[in-house]
Amino acid sequence: MKLYEYMAKELVARYGVPVPRGRMATAPEEAASVCRELGPVVVKAQVLAGGRGRAGGVQFAATPEEAAARAARLLGSQVRGLPVDRVYVEERLTIERELYLGFAVDASLRRPLLIASAVGGMGIEEVPERDIVREPVSVSWGLQLHQAREVARRLGLRGEPARSFADMALACYRAFAELDAEILELNPLAVVQGRLVAADARLTVDDDALFRQEGLPRVREGTPLEEEVRSLGLSYVELGGDIAVMANGAGITMATLDVLEHLGGRPMNFLDVGGGAAAESMARALEILVRTGPRVVLVNIFGGITRCDDVARAILQAREAVGTDVPLVIRLTGTNEEEAVALLRSAGLAAYRSMEEAARAAVATAVGAGEGGRGADPR
Ligand code: GDP
Ligand code: MN
């Protein structure tokens, strides 16, 4: 789960990381009143993506009127393709220098990794690899003071800034570990009058740890339908084309999307019912997909423990239950595949045992529908 910047800042502040004073606002008047209280401010779009600065999502305002105007422009707009429904208004800092400090879980090292750079801010992507300091952290011992000091030294920091950086890194690591974070990033970590302040914060918490992170706010990351389908335990992602995809397992799902793209098709969304899914949950998934209004639904199922003929029967039942005329193209492979394909074909459905044939049929159906094959498309 990704948290908004203002949430991440409030959390790291509890661990002793200095952050600018600020407040979240959902209306221009609120932004104005924060500015009245704090003086010149930065108005920052709260979206669950980085790179807001370059996308115009970070704006300066010197007066309450300006703050209201900036907030009015951002609220209701999109930044990095995401709708802005709240802004964070915080005191404007006079930044002397921008550093980078982050922690992430390194899967191959199987450890948390401290990542730091003496040059941070919006240009972090362009910093050459050799200028980035990486320090693995022991899960048992946590980040040690001597490690943090050594990182500061490698960044070229001396004296007070070096001490301040080491304290900051220790505080951040405590937050990272205690909050079950996957990523905690302060970029820029700003130098203001010789002291370090987190001018931006990004925090992603491990979904599998949310059960024990009851104190954390819950953030809705997807569209309402994505959230609804995910709450059923299915992975569902909207993409934007016209072919709905259902498959069972991450590998077969990604392969299906690749084959469709390869053949010139445009997936509209995908729903992965998971490797061990029973026929009933596949039927449920199919109903959901049909309601998203695609030109065609492509179903690609490997039937092992769940037999293909059971899947075929569930599909037929689901289709009947929804009463849809959205074309279905079904690929079934595995146990009892011949019987399953015969069953679907005798019901008049396009059924195949090969993924490529099915994908071709789905693309052809989508194109045909687009060219008026299904008549005037109401969408
Ligand atoms: P991001 O682009 O989504 O990472 O958003 P940031 O919060 O990092 O803001 C982008 C850039 O705006 C930063 O790299 C800073 O250079 C600048 N910025 C953000 N807050 C302040 C501030 O309070 N004062 C000043 N002078 N610059 C800021
Ligand atoms: Mn940033």
C-alpha cells in the first residue's frame, strides 16, 4: 500500500525526522488559510506517484490568494495521469542543497538497503551509478551508527551535516522497519540553514503486513471497481483497450497480455483469478469482466486440478446468468480439454486449445466490433 506524501511525513516525523510544517487541504479556501498561518508555501498535489515536480504538481505561493489559486488549479486536475483530490500545503523552504536518502527491500540481498546520494531532488534518475551509495542493513541488528556515519562520509558530508545525516538515517531506518515498509524515500532531503529537512517523503508498506499495522491510514490505490474486485481476493487491473482478459495465475495472465499486444490487440483490463481458482470463482470473474463493457472477453485457463470441463460448464452457466451478448473467446488447456472445447463449441462459443489461436480470434472479434461488426457501439 502506497501512502500519500502528507501521511508519510506525519509518520516519519514521529520517529524524529524533521519535516516542514504543513496541512492537507481539499479546497482552495483551506489552502489559503494554511498560507495565512505559515507564510509563503508550496502547494503539492497528493497523488500516489513520483515525478510530480516535473509534471507541474508542485507549485509555489507567496500569499493566501495565490495559495488558493494554485490549489484550485491542482484540485480536480490530473498529475501523472492520476486525479488530484487533495493537496498538501507546507511552508516554503529555502533549500541550499538537495540530497537523497532512501530505504528499500533488496530481494536478491534479502535485506533492507540504504540508498543515498549527495545529489538528490528531481534529477535523481540522472545521477550516475558510481555516485550512489548503497549500504545493506542487517535485519537482526538494524542500521548501526557507524554504518550511517560511514555513508555520510562517502557522501562527502563533514561536521554537523554529517552528524545530522547519520541521525536522520537511523530515525528513518526505525520507521522503515517498524512500519513494515517496502520503500521509504526522502527526496529531496533538503539542507536548510545547514540542517536537514525531509522536503518530500514516499512510503510504501508491505500489503502482507497490513494486518499488524492497524495504526496506519488505509489508502485506496485503485479505481472503485479495482478496489471492489480486489476485495474479493482477485487481482484486477484496468488498462484502457477493448479486450477484457481473464486467466488463472500471474504467468499465464502476463503471457496472454503479451500475445494480444503482439497480435495488435489492446487489452482493456485483466483479471487474474489465481492459480488454484475453482470454477465458481472463474464464473464470478467472468461476470465482472462482462460488465466492464469490453468488445470481447478472452478467457485463458490452464485446467489442472480444476478440470477444463468444469470450467467450461461454469462459463456457460455464468454467461446464462448475466444474459450477455458480449462475445467470449475461450482457451482451455489441461485436464479434459477436448471435452471442454467440444462443450463450449456446441453452445456456439469460440473455444480453442491453443493460446495463439484464441488470441487471434479475440483480436479479430475486437477489430470487427470496432468496424461496426456489432453495430454502433454505444460506448
Ligand atoms: P516529486 O517531484 O513528486 O518528487 O515532488 P517533490 O516534493 O520532491 O518536489 C519536487 C521539487 O520541488 C523538489 O525536488 C524541490 O526542488 C522542490 N521543492 C519542494 N518543496 C520545496 C520547498 O519547500 N521549497 C523549495 N524551494 N523547493 C521545494
Ligand atoms: Mn521528490
